[in-house]
Amino acid sequence: MTLWAASEQIVRSLGGSLRECGIDLASEQTGLPPEGVDGFLVTGHDDYNKLRAAGRTSMRQQNDADLLVIYGDEAPYAWADELALSSEAGDDARKWEVIRLALWSGNERALIGGDPSGKHMRLVCRLLAEYGKVSMICGRREVDEAIRQLPRYLAWKERFYWELGEWCDTRQVSLRQVSRALGLDTRIGQGWLFAERRDHSHVCKWLERECQLVLEKAKVRRVALIGSNALWDKMPQGWLAKMDVAVYTGADGQYPNEVHPDWLHGDSWNAVLQDADLLVIGDRLGIVDELSLQEVAKVMRQSLVVDAASCFPTQEAQLFFKGYRAIGEKTNVWE
């Protein structure tokens, strides 16, 4: 059995991931690449370990492929380049063509690292172009570096957004309008909040402060939370002490009750918001985009909303909610 065949499920998994983005690198029936492309497609840590364990010589003996595509953001840094150098230094008559592939900009574009004149490089670029994906060809290490630096850049950009929000608050101007104006410059862009952040400190600090203001000024018994487990786990213990708390995380599976054992966990936003006095939005889950402001206000007992993801247009939120607080928007009635 070849490594390709042994990893067929892995290949199909990658093919499925790419097909969701409109790219079919592997046949659903056979797990094999399209005609003219013969090689291995590797996606995750387990795949890398299998590839390392098999060894280059063993792989050559089992398969006539001469293409190795390292896909995704989990590949060890510079590993694709090391494989390429190892192949070039080997004794085999046929060399591996190693391509480092990453989808970019909401899967609309692709970074492709490798030999610009490589046979398979041209095939992969043409295949991506057929699916409307714009490709940038560069070195394999440049792809790895771009993958590593993007989260850092987005985190810096978001930190500036939080600082700008505090500044706008002190001057009674709208952060939403200021950020929109800045985003008119194409060098800056419209997106500010980084949903995949790992450091939630700015969000936690802001949520704790704003919720405390609400609890001091309004009679709140039931609090509804919408956001990820990772965020709520970072909030200080006791920040909603003596409150009935219901949380919707949008994630499948059981919530780790040992973190907040007294919280109720709903499988729908309706159940979580029912008769709530305060809605706290920690980050922008997919369900938030589907919420009707009128329906949210209707199911809540008091329509007080603290929104750390700036989900709703400020003017509309003011029309439907009793109180609405977003980053850098002095709309809250509890101050």
C-alpha cells in the first residue's frame, strides 16, 4: 500500500477543505489528484509525522509521484523548504517538487511557494485560476513567514482599534464613523476586529468595566452571553456573581462546566435570550449576523446590550434597545 493510499482519508479531508473554497485538488471517489498532477497532499501534524516516519526513500519506493504539496497553517516552519533542499541533495534520479500552499484573504487568494518554473507549479496555478483564485508565487519560506506574521499584524491592528475606541469615548465621537472613514483608504481596509485572536485581555477588561456600570445602574437578574468558550474562560471569576447566566457559544459538544458550573448553556440564541435583562456579546459568532434587533428586544425582559464585537449599526440599536454600548460609542444610558 502506498503512502498516498494509506493517507487517502487525509487526502480526501484536504480535498473537502479545499472544495469548500471552490478548489478540487483531489477526486472524491479516488482521493487522487487531477490528471497531470501526481503527488502527495499533506495538511496536519499527523500527516507530517507520517511523512517523516516514512522517509523520502521509502516514499519513493512506494510511489512514482514527484510532487509534495504542504498545505495549511499547521506545517512546521520552514519544513517545506527543508524537504525541497533534502530532495535536491539526494541521490534519486527524480527529484521532489515541493510546493507550499496557503489560502488567503477569506480563501479568495492563494500563496504558492516553490520553484516558479516548476512543472507542477504551473499546473497548480492554472487549476487555482480555473476556480477564480488569484495566486501569488513566492518562496516556500516566504509563505511560512506570511502565515506566521499575519496574526501578529491583525492583533496589532485590533489593539489600535481598542485604543482608538477609548480615545473616541473621551471626546464623544463615534468610533464606528471614524474607523469607517479610515477604512476608505485602501491601505487600511474595513476589517478591524480579529476574531481568531488569542489574547482576549482587551476584550475582557472592557467587558468587565462596562458590565459593572450596567449592574450598578440597572436592576439585572438574568444575563445572556454570546461568544466563544475561549473568551468566557478568560473573564475574571465572579464578574457575574449572583446573576442567572445563560451562554450560547455556537460550538458543538459539551461546554466545560468546571469553568463556570452555575451557567446554563443553550443550544439556540432564543433560549439564551429569553427573559434576559442584559445581553453581552463577546465576539462575533455566525449567529449574530442573523439576529433581528426587533426580535432580540422582544424576547428580552430588558433590552440592555453590551457589544464587544460592534455587531449592530448604532442608530438601529438605539431604536430597538433600551441601552446599547459598543466600543467607542457613547450610547449607553447607564452612565
